[in-house]
Amino acid sequence: GEQRGFPIIGRLVGVTVELLARSVGARRVFELGSGYGYSAYWFCRAVGPRGEVHCTDGDPENEKKGLDYLGRAGLAEPIRWHVGEAVATLESTDGEFDVIYDDIDKVGYPDAWRAARERIRVGGLYLCDNVLWSGRVTGEELPADERQDWSTQAILEHNRLIAEDERYVSAIIPTRDGVMAALRVS
């Protein structure tokens, strides 16, 4: 993962998302951006062998690595892997989800939220990694180049959209680079 220059959520965020998924009784999870399945490992632990974890990644090599990795961990049964663009795949996959987890390219966060918010059952969660963006979205004074980059602006918009959605109660958990947890209440 991180030793190879591939971004992963890390163990601390992994345990956090597993705990949150278990807390809502998740059986059906959709990941927007799965890489080679590290975050899916934690969701598979939460949903159990009769659950579903839908993984998305644009690279077929990551699918191969992910299925191998999860198979060796004894967690391949819940996996439904989709190769393709994450938001389009969510839109073409039927049904509601207990958890939708977002870890795609940051400029896509607002569109990911717009696609996900109607697909989560009441009592379910939207989770998203990197929402503090190394402190660039905290409102503190930053150099203009950091404040105005596309990713920072997209994360700011994403976080604002969630905070303003009255159907959700949300908080940013300051673990590592920030995890958005938004519980659908209506």
C-alpha cells in the first residue's frame, strides 16, 4: 500500500469504518473507489459472508490484485467487483445501500455525494476519507495556491453540501486525514 506509493486508508481508518458499518448493521456496502481492496477488507469484516461489498476501480489490474488479496484473507465471498468509473457504476447498480464509502479522486467528491445521497437507506451511512485534506479545508489562512486548487475547492463544496442536507446528521472524525460520517435520518 503506502510503501509502494499507493494511497490506502490505513489501519486506524480501516477499524473506524468497520466499526461504523457494524454500528448500522450494514449488509450492503458500495465503495466509490476501491484501489486494490484494502478498504473493502474492513467492510467485508463488517458485513460478513452473506453481505455484499461492491468495489469499483477503473484499472482491471487492481481488480485482479484486490480479488487475490481478499481471497487470501478469506473475505472474497461478499465482493462484487466492478471495473469502470465509480459514480457511473453506482448509478447503474440497483438498490439501496447501508453504507456508501467515497474515496475517489477528490475533484469528484461533490458528484459522488450527489449520486450517493439518495441511494442510502434511512439509518445508513455515507463515509468519505480525506475530508480535512491535510488541513487545507479547515478555514485557517493558507497560501492562495493551496486554497484555490481544484481538489481543495471540491472537498470544501462536498463538505458544505453534506452539512446543508437536512436528511443527514454529519460529523468529520479527525482520524488521519479526516473521515466524513453522515447518517441518513430521513
